[in-house]
Amino acid sequence: MYVNIGRNLTKGFYYTIDEDKVRGSNHVFLVRDIPTYFNVPEVKGVKKLKVIKVRQYNGYLTYLKDYSTLDDFILAKYNSSRRNVLRRRVKGLKGSFNIKTEVYFGDIAKETYDAMIDTFHDLLVKRFREKKTEYHILHKWDYFRELIYPMILNKEAVLLVTYENEKPIGIYLSICFNGIVSGAIPVFDTDYHKFALGNYLTLKMVEWSIENGMEIFDSSKGDYGEKERISDLKYSFEYHLLYNPRSVISASMAFGIASFFRLKQFLREKQIHSIYHNFKFKLNPNVSKENPDMEQYELVDNTVEAFQANTVTPINLDEKKYAFLRKFVFGFLYKSREHIQDITVYENGELDTYFVVGKDKMLEVRPIRES
């Protein structure tokens, strides 16, 4: 059996058939992740070759040619209530942090790429560790790292990065081909989830696509509300098995492999795959709790007047040991609409208690005491 290089990591759209090399072959050729909306080669004219198509994942795409600006897109895809929510969260994100977005397409320094891809990896690890499941790309990261850099230089891939000051907090990698932008992997720092950073990244990617004359924005694999909300078409990814029907070995292999993938899809639709990936995650020896569990703490809102500064010590939120506090602090910023530069975080080491102090409000983060 021959398999396309990169399997399901290349995000290819189509393949070609060299008749001279496959004519009379007893091999089986497996090509993964072919989107059904894209034209693929017709095998009926190729002698001694047939194809079995096995549906796997769902995908979503949006036609962009009718939109000249992001505002036009948002007006068409969201009702007034949802638009107000988006605007409020974007305003909150930019009001609480120093936000900027850069796009790397056709040019990126190698040292910048290396730093970015390392951050990309760290954000993915964090995201799937919190979900308590594994992500197959992380097991093939060296291949992935080598693959993407030349694609950016050749304008076959685009890397959109949102920064908070100089720190990347959201990265959206897309593949580009013939007017199509395929959203390969988006990831964001989950500490900013209150500000809907994932939606912000998606809309920035859509905005770039419109401004650069792309006709299709392909959200790729995965089922969740935002994809369905902005999409015009739900399609399928297929695995194609090319085989020689006159060869018992070739045909038997093809039908056996097809049955295996159909079984996987059946189990996936029954959500069995989630149980499987969660189980594999628990078996990972590298998984450890580096920080206290957030569920061990409770939050108490209070006024600044109730704060006793002489009993506590200011801390640096960027220190690794305080990383678990970031979601609490950012949640406070979202609620209070204050800027991160205007707050201070303190620690009372004896009581294992933390205080997030702003201009007018204060949040106390303290352990849940047993009654």
C-alpha cells in the first residue's frame, strides 16, 4: 500500500494520476483528506484502476467573492444581537490589552518562524492538556515544522499572529491554493477565552482573505457553532483508495481498508473517538499538573477600600508558578473593563490568597475552605 506523503498533515486539495506508473499495478494507493467540493481526477478512463471513496470528517466553507470588507461579511453572517456581542468583546480585548496582528505571507525570517512555531506548539499543548485529550499533529511536530516554513515563503501558507504587546497569544495557520484559504490550525491562549479570542482570530483571517482577493474561506475539519454560523456549505473529507479490480490481493486490501475507515467514522459519529483520545491522554507519562487546579479556588468581589496592602506582596503574573491565576485576572479585566497596566496582583503567602486590585474594584482569589 502506498500512502500520500504527510498523510493528513499536508492539507492538499487534489492529486494526479500517472497512468504509466499505475497501469497493471497490484498495489493499493491511499490518498487522505480529499475535500468533496474540489475537482479530483476521474479514474474511469484509467485502465485497470478503480476507486473507493470513504467519507470521514465534515468540513465547512464560505464564499467570499460577494464581500468587499469584513463589515459586509459580519453584517451578512450575524444578526444584530450577535454583532453587538462581537463588537463588545473586541472592544474589551483591545481596551484591556495592547493588541496587534501581523500576517506572514511570502516573507518571514527564519528566527521569527522558529520562535513562532515553538509558541504555536506550546499553545496547542496547553489547549489540549486543558481539554484532557491528545492531538495527533503534536506527535509529528518535526515534520510539520519543516513543512510549513517553505510554504509561507512560496505563498502556499499564511501565518496570522495576534500579539499582546510582543507576546503571541493567537496563531492561525492557513493553506493557500488557487484563491482558496483553508484554515489548517487555529489556536489561542485559553487564558483569554472571555474575550472570544478564537472568534477574533477567525474574523481577522477572513478579513485578510477578503483584502487579498481570496474567493473561498475553508474552515476545514471540525464541528462547532462558529464554523456553521459563517459557512455557506457543509462538505465532507474523503479517503480515496485506488486499486486494481483484476487483482485479488489489490481488491481485497482496498475493501478491507475501506471497511476499517468506515468503522472508524461510525465510531467517530458515536463520539467513541473522544473516549479513546481521552484514554490515550491519561496514559501519557509527560502529563502533569504544573500549577494548582483552578477549581480549588473561589472568587470574591470587593472594593479597593477593603484591601490591606501592608499584609501582601506584589507578584509578577508572567512567572510560571502564577500561570494559573491568569484566567482569574483576565476574567476580572473583562468584567471591570480595566487595562492590564492599571491593575496589580498581590499574594498573601500565609493564607495562599491572591488579590487583583484595580482602580475601583478588587477580586480576591482564595482557597476553598472545608467546612
